[in-house]
Amino acid sequence: MLDEKTREIVKSTIPFLQDKGTEITGIFYQNMFKAHPELLNIFNQNNQREGTQSKALANTVLAAAMNIDDLSVLKPHVIQIGYKHRALQVKPEHYPIVGHHLIEAIGIVLGDAATDEIIDAWTAAYGEIAQVFIDAEKEMYKEEAWHDFKPFKVISVEKPAAGFVKIGLQSDFPIGKVIPGEYITVRIKKDGETYFSNRHYSIYAADETKNQVHIAIRKENEGIVSNYLIQDVKPGDEICLSAPAGDFCLAQDSKTNVLISSGIGMTPILPMAETSYEQGKKTIWIQNFRHLTDNIFEKEVAPLCDKIDIITNETSSEGRINAEKLKKWLDFNEPMAFYLCGRPEFTIGVKNALIAAGANESDIYYEVFDAPKMATIFD
């Protein structure tokens, strides 16, 4: 445990972190990659180029400083980030490297104001924070169905619409139980590239008896992995995956499950809807599309149409989902749990609309594609 003086020193740096956070993390990444280029095998290079990784890490460091008196407040974020770290095969030995360069960057930006007290306090604080992640991830590694990245054979490739692909993959080893809502992590190295590229993709179907998983990919303009999977992958190829991971899954309660997805956000929601029905729960799935032609899971959803309540919203003709629509579709007098998945603007907008309509925030679970709620250091 950190002593009171150390915590007070860390908290005194909060205004500095708010003002200079991204400058610190920008220097951190630059110096760390120079000293340890092998870590480029783990980090998302698109996020590096776009600066989102620096902003995400700055937010994480700031949140840690603001909650240094009680780091347990960050537990939900630690779990989410921990699964991402495990999916990327981040190990305990990586944390001292990160710590060294992060403290170094804080000292560089602070300049003459970087007293020994501040550097020592942040060194101690980082050690405490890192241990929280290491301990959580140790348990997650115990649960993974297989270690490291292993090859899967591509057994099917389907392109249901421009810019999308659905890929079926099969291993020659047991994949264990896949929980609806989980994702796998794809690792590729394109010809001529020095380092691996990694990307997380939600699983929309799995067959544990045949050791198969199925994922859906939407093309990202600068996406190294998504473009490779859409343009180059064919049946018979091999793709390396790490074990399924994630904390976005159905809660074990008796509430009605309300699933709300947008576009490719249907990917984890589809198996969650199927499982919710199989569990005998009342299930409502609100599907949002910019255009109805964006529904790449039409044939997979068809068997559910006479089993659960499916509501469709097309934003191009009907506008966005708001509190008024939700009140018309849902009875907020009954206990409900809400599961949202889509891009940040959709997910945040629907979450706010649900609260405005009468939902309890504690009953709302969500997975945000393209912008983690509090991003991992490595992702």
C-alpha cells in the first residue's frame, strides 16, 4: 500500500497530467519504441499514427492518479484492459519497461519541476498500479483455452456486402468453451513487414465440438489487418489467433435482456441473443442500421425472428434512436438489463437515451468498437 505522503504527491500532479498528459505519453511511446522495437509486435500501429494510443494512455494515467486513494474503483476498467492485455499476450516482464519509460517521460515534461519526491512518488504509484494489472491478468491467463498465438485454418470466406467479410476458422486442437460476447485476436505479418499487426474481432458463432470460430470484419480505411482479411485471405490459409477474451457477456440475473446494436456491432450481440433465448429469458433485440442493406447477418438472424422480439431502426429514414423511441418500444417498469454495441457515438448516445428514458445506469453494459472506454496501454 502507498503511504499517505506518496498519494498526496501523486494527487498534486493531477492538474499537470490534465494539461500535459498526451505530451507525456507521446514522449513515452517514442522513447520506449526506440529502446525496445520488439514491442512494436504488440502495439496497434494505426492507433500510434493517429495519436489515439497516446490519448488513451493519458486518460488511464490520469484516472489512476485521481483514484490513487482507492484503486479498486478502477476494477471494471482493469478487467476490460486486462483481457485486452491477455489477448495481446502482454506479460509481467513488460510492465517494468513501460514503467521506466513512463516515469522518464514525466520527468522530461516536468523539467526542473521534476523533484526527487515527485519521481519517487510516481515510481511507487506505478509499481502499485502495475501490480493490480499483473495480478488480474495472472488469473485471466489461467483461464485461457490456449497459450500464445496459434494457427487456425480458414475454412470459409464470405463477403456479404462491400467492405465486409465473414471468416470461418478451425483449429486442430480444443478451443474450449466460447462465451457469447467474447472476441479473438488476429495476428498477421504482411510480406515485407518487420513486425506483427494485431486486431481484436468479436466472435459471432462458434462450434466447440468442431473447434471452429466465425468472425466478421468491417474494412477500416487505414486498417492493416482488416484490409488484409478482406482482400487477401482465402480458404486454406492459416491465421494465428490468441484465445477468446472479453468481459462483455450476459449477466446471470432474471431480468429481460434488451440487446441494442448498430451495424457491425451485431457481431457479439448475435450469439448473445441466441443464448438469451436458449436460457428462456425474454429477449428484445433493437437493431440499428444506417441503411437496411448494411445487415450482413440477415440469414443468421432469420431463425430468431419468430423466437424473440426484434425491432429495426434505419437512421437514414427514421432518425437516430432516442429516449422517445425507447419508451415506445420498451416497458421501463419491468426489470431489464441492456447490452449495447456499436461505434462510440452510437453507444454513448443510446446509453444516454436509456438513462433519460428511465433505465438505471448500473443495468447498462456495453462494448464500444474502435474506441475503448479506457484504453489499454498496448492496444
